[in-house]
Amino acid sequence: MRIGPGLTLVVVGAVLAFAVRDTFHAVDLTALGIIIMLGGAAGIWLTYRLSNRTRHGDEEVLEPDVERQYSIKPPQQRIADEPIDVTPRTRSRR
């Protein structure tokens, strides 16, 4: 159950518990509405718990050689021996 159906159950249960004033001899609508609201709240809570669980002990450990292969290090910068000429050159027209 996702959050949407859980909220729907809470709303339907609240309507049955607090807004409907009909009476049936076999069914207490107030109690039924509260039960439906609790079911919706439990569904929302369960959805939250299952979607936000953390994994403990499932981390994959890489061997040092493999980890060294994937390590990201910036390349060493080399300083030019001579200055680089960046002046714009003119194109010769043909």
C-alpha cells in the first residue's frame, strides 16, 4: 500500500466515524470508521518504514587493488617551460 490509498482509508474512516449519522442494528459505523482509519494509518506507517529502511552490513567491500583502480585523483599539473602565445592570429584572405 502506498501513501495515497492509506490517506484514502483515513478519510473514508473519518467520514464514517464522524459525519454519518445513520444507524444499523448490526454495524456500529463509528467503530467501523475508527477501525478503517487505524488501518489507513498503519498502511501509511508501514509504507514509510519499508521505503526508508537502511541497510546494515550489506556494504560491498572492494579489494585494495580494485579500490585503487577506481580512486579519483586530479592529474598532476605541469608548468610549461615556455610561455604559451595566445594572441589571436589574423586569417589571410584568398
